[in-house]
Amino acid sequence: MLSVSKQLSPERAAWYFNRDNYYLTQEGEWYGKLSSELKLTGPIQREDFLKLLEGYDQNGSKLVASAGAKDIKDDQGNVKKHGHRSGIDLTFSAPKSVSILSYQAPEINTAFRKALNTTLDHIENEFAHTQRKIKRGVVHAEKTSELLWSTFVHDTSRELDPQLHCHCVLMNLTRDEEGKFKTLHNDPLYKNKMYMGQFFRNQLAHEIKKIGYAIEITDRKKGFFEIRGVGEEVIQAFSKRSQQVRSELKK
């Protein structure tokens, strides 16, 4: 499963990522071609993370023209001009049976990470774009194939059910064909959300089968699956959130 957030302002991002230390309670990892370009190695440091959300590098130097820019509002509080956008959050989640068994089988966590990395590489190669101004009022979407991700893997939901998932915070940053840092053009990402989710599920099913587990297809068209042998009653017992949704729907 894949969920994609709307574009985030730095203020929104800071609140979103720090409201309960959800992103930074576990060590994150930098990923993408730009991570080596910016010499981002080892566990993600909070200070570096927040600077890059604002459009600066870890030394405080501007990477993009909009770095640090705030929204400009009119007297009624409406935004007249948008400031810098931090990026978007793509959250990849494993099927419930995979999440449950991951607690006892470390190789499942490895399979999840392999599928995730393959997916992020694919997104970087196919859907990374910026915009180039051709003339007044005319812009061109330019493919760049360079991205910077901050990835945070978690194994529980907010309700503390087993839920193996990864928040992949895509920084609003790429490089054009001249080597200049630019902000992203995200339309290709939003347009291909369903495809990217299915690509990830296909990769995960492939990795799960490679380590010896049989799977059952639950929705062939969408690529949904579960690990064979994990009963529906077990899945439902560890699905508080879906139970809450059903309860609210009944009301």
C-alpha cells in the first residue's frame, strides 16, 4: 500500500514530523543519488533533516532559490505567494500478514527493505523532474533522475498494531541537466501513485517468495496479497485501525 501526502510547507512539515517524534524516534537513513552528492551518510541527524526541509544543506547554505521563503498572505489570511515547499511523504506499507510475521522472522524485514530500495530507485530513474522556463509563461518538465529521500522504517501503527511501513520523505530537491539544484516538479509522482504502489507490492511479493514463503493473491488487479497460513482472524485481531473505521462507518 502507498499513501502520498500533499506538498508540505516547512512549518507544516516541522509540525507533521515532530508532533510526537514519530519520524525521529527511530534512526532514519538517507537514500537517493543526491545523498552521496551532499555527503549525507550514516543515521539522519535532526538538524540536517530540518535544514534540508527548508531548502538548505547541512552547513546552512542555500540549495534552491526558494530556501527559507515563507508564505505571503493578504489581510484576510489568504496565501498570495507560496514560500518554499519542503517535499512530500510517500508511505509504503506491507500487508498485515507480512507485518505480523516480521516480528519473528528478521529476513522479512530485509525483504521489505530490498523491495523498498528497488522501488525508490525506480521512482528516481523514471519520475524525478524539475521545471525549466522556456519563455515567459511557458515551462518545460525536465527529467532529472536524481532525488534525496529520508527513510524511516517503523514496525507498528499509531494504535501499536503490527504494521511494517516506511515513511519516505522526499525532499523538494533535484538537479537539472546543467548540474544546478532545483525544486521538484511533482506532477509525475501524483499521476503515477497507483502504479508506484503496485510496483512496490510486486517487488515485495517477489522478495517474500525468494525467502521461502508462499503467498495468496487477495486482489489480482491491484496486486494485493497476504502470506499463506496467516488466518483472517489473526489479521483482524491486529487491525485496530480498520476496526475503528468500520465502527465509525456504522455510526
